Amino acid sequence: MSAWLTCLPTEALTGLQTQFSARPDDVLAKRNGAEPVTAWVGLLKSDPPDALVSGAELAANHQLSAAGYLPQRLLCDGGITINPDGSVSVTNSNLLVFGPFTGASGSAASVTHLAVMPGDWSAPAGMPLAYVAMDASAAASQGDCLMLPPGALRIELPASPVPVTERIGMLQATVETPGLPGSLTGAVRQMSRTISDSTGISGLLTQAHDDVITALAAEWKNSPTLVSAILATRSTAPRSYLYTATKYARLLTTDPGPNPSMSQVLAAELVATGYMPQIITLSGTGATASNPARLTFGAFTDPAGSGQAATHVAVTSHPSTGRVMAVLPLSSPVTAKRYETLSIPEQIVQLGVG
């Protein structure tokens, strides 16, 4: 629990201390009491046109329709990994069995993709958590099953901004046992920071899993200085990367001009299916800093690929802060074909410091 609290913004910790330091048990009132969100895996017979297709449209136009077929519940106990670039990888911990298919035509169609959905597939507002392309299409004959063994399904939540609802759904779906498994600590840090920044400490506590709230109340009651000690350390320690604004690399299709505003950069940013700005870490000594890790945009899943050529790279803070740190021209414009990615190699982005 201390590790989770340490990653929260100072404003959230201060609010937590102000509201609950006298009576840590009061934090228990923030429990929703609802069952954790469940995630389901479904088989698709065609590639959805974009990542924003609703569950209702998937069920009507893309999901497999065959006698004996039903979506299967996804369990990810202990299957979360926090990658060096900040992305979160989730693998299935249970055997997924679809079928047996009882109709004369078996699965009736080949399976080309998988979709992961929270809760009810047919809900009009339902949105998929992830799409996964099959390594090879598969079909079943009458009486056969299609199976995915544990560890065969790998889902990645990118380090780039992901809608808060998706983070909450995936986080809650992976907490299937009492307590907070150690493997989830990194995911909790990443997701909790996003949620608290957008909804404040009250929203974070309301949306957190009941087991997290219970553990917080118990540990704080036994250690009254739990939160105040973290705040005291933070106020005296030099600022580290945990507390600085997140920086993003963005691909632009036109030159936004000298000293551009955030709105000008966003207007010039690439718009393409599969594209998202990427979190960039800058490090170095002396007067310059560069990116120690490769940045990858895509894969671009539209038939036209990226559609437009990228001509510049911008380094910005989150749009809500409105800060543009740098705009760097590419040596030559570059376009991605369908399913290709665009990458910025290590140590390519060079920024002056000071």
C-alpha cells in the first residue's frame, strides 16, 4: 500500500491526509460494493474497421455466429507485466475453450481476430478493451472446439494516454483474488495516477477496487503516519521523474511554425487508425538530453496505413497543461503502409537543457 501511495500526485496525497488522517476507517465509505468488472474474449470473423467500434456493432457484424459458440471469461491472475517503456502487458491465466460447435457447418467461418470486452457485449455503450489479430486464421468442424491455452493471449495497454474507462475496466478485471497481488503494483501505479489526475482523490477512491480500500484503511489505522511520512519525504527530497509532468512525442504532418502553441501542434498532429502519441523519457548529462528508449507509433491498421507523411516530431506535455517543449523536423517525410509502424530510434531526439 505504501508503494501505491508513493506514486500518487502530491495534491491527491494532501487531500487524502486532510480528509482521513483523523479517522482512517472513514475511507471504507468509498467502497462501491460492486462486483469487479469482468472481461470476456470473443471470436471475430472479420477485422473491425477501427478501434472505436462498439460491442453492439461487433456482435451484429463481426462476431462469430455459430451453434455452440459463446464468449469466454478472461482471467489474468498474476499475468500482468510492466514493460520498460511503461506499457502494461496482460496474458490470460485460464484455458479459453470455445465450443464444441454443434452445427453441421461447425464454426461456419474462420476466426481472424479476438476481441476483449468488459461486461456485456451487446450494451450500446460498450467499447472493446482490445483487439488481437490471430497469428493464423482458424476454423472448427462440427463437434470440435477452438482453444487458447494459458499465456497464449497477450494484450498490451500502451504507455500512451489510454481512456480512463479502459484502464479501470482492465484493472478491475485482473483483480480476482482477495488482497493486492504484487504483480499488480505497477499497473495500479500507472492507472491510479491517471484516474486521480482526472477525478481527484475522491474519484480515485470511489473507483478503486474494494480490496485496495480495505487494505488502505487497515494499514493506515496501524501506521498513523503512513501518508504524512510520504509527504514529509517528498517535500524535502529533490524532485524526481515520478513527480514531473509526463512528456509525449507526437508525429506531425505539417510544420506548426515557430514557437507554436499546443493547439497549433495538435492541429498539425497525424490522425490515423492505430496512431497514438507516445510517452517519451529524456535523460542525459550536461547541456543536452535525449531519448534512451525507442518510440514506436502504430501499427497503422487502416488500408491507407498512416494516410499522410510525418514531417516533424513534437515533444509536449499533456494537452491540458498546454506546453510545447520542442518541434523537430524529420530529415525526410515518412509514411507507413497498412500494419506497419513508425519508430524513432534511441538517442535520436536531442534537446538542449537550460
